[in-house]
Amino acid sequence: MAFTIQIGVDASLQDSWLIHRILNFKEELNREFIRSGIATISDAGAVDRALDSLTITIPSKRSLSSVSKCIDKALLRHEVAQSIRVQRLK
């Protein structure tokens, strides 16, 4: 059974420092998911568009906690938690 997490962004293009951090956050998640194979991002182009949402598909329940930890760590590392919404869809 696959699980889906949606990551939304609440930011403005006027906040250039925040946009840069959000892009780094998304790129880190993409690299980690590709490297580990624990999840996939449905629209790889959204990684390079700071204000677009990401939809992450996790193939198994076993990987769900690893993905959640990866997201939490990246939120802290890039200091973007105040501008990111993480929602589990399934």
C-alpha cells in the first residue's frame, strides 16, 4: 500500500532569502529520495519551482517513518518550517 505526502509552500517571491532556502530544502529531499529509494517525487520539475507543492509517494509503510524523519531534518537544517505545510494524504 502506497502513502502520499504533500508539501505545500507559504511564501512570496519577494522573500528571496526564503525562496533560496526553500529550493535547497526541496533539492535535498529529492537527492535523498533518489539516493535511498525510500520515496519518489511525482513532479520532479516542482523541485526547481520554489512556490510549487511537492507530492511524495512512499511505496511502503516501512519507509514512512524514514521519509518523515528526512523531511523533519531538512526543515530544521534549512530553517523553512514556518513556510512549509506537510500533509499526509493517504
